[in-house]
Amino acid sequence: MLGVRAYSLAEVLVALFLLALAGLGLVSTHLYSLKAQRAGLERYDSGAAAGSVLASIEADLRQSPEHFTRSYAVSDRPLPDLAGAIYDVTEEAVTPRLRKFTVTVRAPSQQGTQDFKLWTMVYDLTR
């Protein structure tokens, strides 16, 4: 005899079960990574939109320093770059020459509406 060993049906079934289990693990890991990637892109888009709003406020203040006394607070403004997203701008006078601007972006996502906040401090050098 050549010493050839055949596998039993039980061994084949256990091997197939372990292979299927490993395949399910890979598929679930891939699905989780796609979900995390989408959430990251949503946060990135919200951050970019908030940064754009803050940059426009800072540019306006650099262009006309007399605008430092003007209010930039807005509420529930739509963002043209993000469908269904709105933003608010709040401001706080920390000192007479220092102001804090906070932009809150509310954007729809798979988990519901997500808030993203970005803030900056602006100091008036002209006074």
C-alpha cells in the first residue's frame, strides 16, 4: 500500500466551517472600514466647510480692520458645498480687542445629524 490517507467527512466539514468563519470575519472588517471611511469623509467635509467660513471672516477682518466691531453671528445658514448642511456662527468678546468666533456645522449623516465645531481667536492690532 502507498499509505494514502483520505479525510473523513467530519474533518472536511470542520475545515469548511473554519474557512467560512474566516471569510465572514474579513467581510465584516471590510464593511466596518467602509463605514468608518464614510464617517471620516463626512467629518472632513464638515471641517472644510467650517474652515471656509472662518477663513472668510478672517479675510474680511484683514481687509477692513474697522469691521472688527461688526457682528458676524448668523444662525441656520445653508452650506452650498454640503447638501442639507447648515451652519451657525457665534462670537464672544474675550477682551475689547480679542474675539472668539465659533462655527458649528450641522450635517446629515448615516448616524443622524452630526455637529462639527471649529473656532478661532482674532486679535485687533489696529486699535
